[in-house]
Amino acid sequence: MNWTLALPEIVLAVSGLLILLGGVIPKKETFFPVSMAVIGALVLTAALVLGQGEGSAFLGQYVSDGFSRFAKVLILLGAALGLVLALDFNEKAGLARFEYAVLVLFATVGMMVMVSANDLMSLYLGLELLSLSLYVVAAFDRDNPRSAEAGLKYFVLGALASGLLLYGSSLVYGFAGTTNFDRLADALSGGQAGAGVVVGLVFVLAGLAFKVSAVPFHMWTPDVYEGAPTPVTAFFATAPKVAAIALLMHVLIVPFGEMSAQWGQVIWVTSAGSMILGAFAAIGQRNIKRLMAYSSIGHVGYALMGLAVVNDTGYRGVLVYMAIYVVMNLGTFAVLVAMRRQGRALEGIDDLAGLGRTDPAMALWMAVFMFSMAGIPPLAGFFGKLYVFLAAVQAGYWTLAIIGILTSVVASYYYLRIVKVMYFDAPAGAFDARPASLTVVMAGTGLLTLLFFLFPAALIGAAQVAVASLAG
């Protein structure tokens, strides 16, 4: 059965159970030590992932390859830094309960299972482990009506998406006779996919589009991002997004690769719709978390452009884009977590007024992230867009590339507005002193974003290896 291939997931799951026991037994407050233990477990798992072999396990339901390793490293990075952002915030917000870190750990296990799934059954198992954890952390601030509402909305719509995915999987199994990705690829290789399989694929796509918050399944994103505690929003915007995009790529390219003519059109429309909505819906936003929700919808649209192209260059562009997206978002949310005045957490764009004078370092990093998200060279965000646009143009997808360029110009307005508020508006007052952990995350992600143009080869090479193992 070759279970040792799944050692990273097994070690992380067992660590979660032991840490859960360790958190329950003592009477005193255990949030900080449990969080540090979870971060340690995530780092150990990342080391195991980097040394992971290749092959399949559990009767073909689990696969380990370069693609899954690439996605898992990004997921573990997003989860670990997301927890670092929560250390100080949860203490000050009265949310310092050890269950938070344990839920993040089990969500991470679910994400790792998702990206290594080689069967519709193991895919669903990982997806539900992630979803159940996210339902709880979205409503973690249970005394706050907005947080409770965010958790409830995500739960109701998430259950609907899970139902769509299950129904689609059952149709695929009924018409193709298997749920295993490799056998599905063989069964569909003759181009004999019946209408039943196509309908099943549409339902599977709908379920997965919800998880990446792509149009038209984006409706939960602004409310959940705004209502959830800020570190939870940071987690939502990074690790689960990477896992969902990686899962979508794996499902479409491996078992349904022969049906690319059908699903390529759907991804094209979804990509264009996400870019357009993300650009225009964010213009009128005054809450910065809500603005980041629409921004994330737009970024998913850019990433899906690479998938719509249906070739290795496009797939590589998606992976490069998601890696850069994770770094930019973690840095941006480190700034949002630090927005606290007189002990009260702030979320308004106007609250950043005059930051360039009251806290020049924080304003500098925020400006770097905003310029990068707008795609201004030579920052990392420019290269992320460059690789997906280049893939679209080379493949003749001119309309999609033009939509991407025009929506980038529109989106630049609200990113640059934040820079204008920080440097040109009258100061609204200094923020409270922030912990060193937030400064480290801001500076680390800021330097990676700023200096990416000096060493792009490492990331591009890793993405190339990942795509080669996926496309086979």
C-alpha cells in the first residue's frame, strides 16, 4: 500500500491529536504554546514534504509528485504565517483559545489530502476536512454578530457546494464506471465522453469554483472576509485558495484532460467574469477587508486565465501567480492586523490616513504590496501577471488577455487610492505599537515582493517541474 508516501499528512494529523490533548489537559491558558507547537508541526511537515518520494498509495487514491509538493509547501507557508498573524491579535481580541490553532492544523491536513487526491472519494474527504474546520474558524469570534453571520453564510453556501460536488461525482461514476483519476483518464481517452460525464463535470466544476470564490460562485466571499476575524480572513485568502486552485488544476488536467475543449470554455468565462467583477465591485468599498475580498476574486480570475489556455505554459503561469499571490496577501494582512488604535481593531481605508507620517515603515510595506497587486514593475505582482498574460497571448486568447489588461488598469485605481490615503491625507492618529512578529512578516514578505525580479528563476523552475509531473 506504500503508506510511507503519505508520511507528511500522517505526521501532521498525529501531531494535531497530540497537541489537542496537550491543550485540553492543563487548566491554565494554552493558546500561545499550542500555537507555537502547531507552527513547529507545520515546519516539520514542510521538511517532510520536501523529502517526499514520488508514486501512489492507498490503492491509487493518493499520489505524491512534484505538483503536489509545490502546492503543499505554499499551503504550509500560508498556514504557518497565518497563525503568526493570529498570535497577538487573538490575545487582544479575547479569542486566545487553543482550539483556533488546532483547527488551522486540521484544515491544513485537509488541504494536503486535497492536492494529493487521485480519486474523487479522497478528494471529497480532504475537502470536507478543510471545510468543516473553516466553518468554525469563520465564526470563531462567537460573541460578534458579524463573525457568527460569516460562519453561518459560509456553512450554508459551503454545504450547497459540497452537494453539487457530490452529485457531479456520482454522475461521473455512474457514466464512467470509476472515481479513480487515472482510470477516468483511460476511460475518456478515446474522446467517447457521454453527455452524462459532461453534466457530472459541470457539477464538479461548480463545487470547486465555490472553493476558489470564482464568478458566479463568489457571493460568500465579501461577507465572510469582512465578518471573520482578520487573521482568519488572512488564512482564508491564502492557503485554502492555493489548495482549491491546485485541486481544480489536478481534476481538470489529469482525469478530464481529454475534455479540455468542454471545460476550457467554462474556465474562460469564469476567468473573464472574475476579473471584471473583482475590478469594478471593489471601487466603491470603504472596508479594506471587503476590498481585499473583491481583490481576491479578481486575482483568481487572472490565475484561471492560465488554466483556460490549456497548455503547459499556462499551467506554469498559474503556479507562479499563486505563489506570488500568497506572499503579497500575507504581507497585506499583516498590515491589516496591525491596524489597531487605542486597543480597537480598525478596518476602514480612511483609518490608514497619514500612515506615511505616523509609521513610515508600515506605510512603505503596504505601498509595496498595493503596487505589486496592481501589477506595477518591477515588483513580484507584475511578473505573476506577465506569465499568465504571455501564455494567453501565445495561445491566441487575445480577448481574454485584453480583458485582463483592462481590468488591471481599473483595479489599479483602488490599490493606488490606498497609497494616496496613506501619503497625502491628513493623519488620523498613530496606531498602537505592534508586536515584532507582525513586523517580521511585513518585512519578509515585503522584501520578497520587492526583490523578486533578482531571483525569479528558482520559482519558475520549481513551477516548471511541478507542471511536468502533472501533465506527464
